[in-house]
Amino acid sequence: MNDNDRRISAIHVEDEGKIGAVWISHCKISDVATIYDCCKFNNEVLAVISEGLNARGRWIPIAWEKRAKDVSDKLLSRGCTMLYDPVDETPFSAQMVSRDILERMRTGRFKVEKRLGEWTQEFNLFNEQEGQIPVGSFPLMAATRYAIACLDQGRRLKTIPKKQGNAPKFATI
């Protein structure tokens, strides 16, 4: 990761308790967005979800949709870095962000790591829908839209001074 890379993540909460999450690295110079991780939580408790989100970088801001305010507040209280303002997705805005993603794909500015088969499988099922953007049953696609919509709010990793290192300050035996 270089100084121009920013990180953003996003979650999508479905009514039946399924949560999809994605993590994106965005290079501001080349304007390339890369999905480097994703996961789904199926009817999992918030303690496990918050640990799963924080394990990938507590400093990475998490975009979320307006309907998930209750879950967002609970994740915030568990130490997740939730964006202050939610994504207010309407059918029109979902279509516009989806077009942005397709344009990025066609111009080589949207990439997905090959090991993310779960994302690729959902993307292929998602694209089989005829001319409409389905809202349900595609939590990774919705989370991807939220993250792309909030790319400008991504953060870069602050580097640790070399003198300090990564080790905590305490004596070891």
C-alpha cells in the first residue's frame, strides 16, 4: 500500500439477518478501486460481526445504508469505525453507482482479487437479472455499491514511526 491508497469498507444488512461486507483499496492517482476482501455473516451475533469487521483494520471506515441505522449504532458502540452519514440508496442512485462500477470494469479501474470466489459468484448471479438492479439476496453487491459511493471518504493507513515499532511498551520475560 502506498501513500496514495485509501481504504473503505461497507456493509449491507438484509431483513433476514444476512450481512455482507466488502473492503476496497482505492488509488487516488490511477483511480483504481480493488476489492481485496469480502465476507458474509448469516444470522450471526453482533460481537462476532464487529470482531470480523475490526480484524481487517479498525481504522478503515465502514459505509452503511440508511435502513441499517440500528445495526450501525450497535457496531459503533463495539468499536467499529462507522461513517457518520449513511448511504441513502434509492433505485436511481443504485442504478447510477452500478453504472459507475460497470464503467470502471470496462476501463480497468475496478478489480477484484481472484481469491474472492464468493464475491465473483454473487456478481455472476446478480448480472443474470434482466435490466434491473435487484435489492435483496445480493448483500455483497449492495455493500460494493455503498463502498464505491463513498470512495472519497476512504482513509489511508498512518505509518508507525520506525523507532516505536509494532511492539507494545511492556517488559517481557
